[in-house]
Amino acid sequence: MITLIERYFESLLQLLSFYGICLLLPLSCYCTTKTEFATPPPI
């Protein structure tokens, strides 16, 4: 019974981390592009 719960939580954590990465990647890319456009390019 405990092993089933452990497996369930492990898969849940993997899904959460996967979706977290999928959500964070575009967000970080958006933030970096925003900051890049906000600051003038170095000459």
C-alpha cells in the first residue's frame, strides 16, 4: 500500500516539475527579452 502511494507521489512530482518547467521556460524567455529590449544595447 505504501509503495503504491509512493509511486503515485513520485509520478505526481514528475508531472508537476515537467509542467513547472514548461511554464517557467516561456516566462523566463519573456522576462529576458523584455529586459533586453528595455535596456539599450551596448555599443
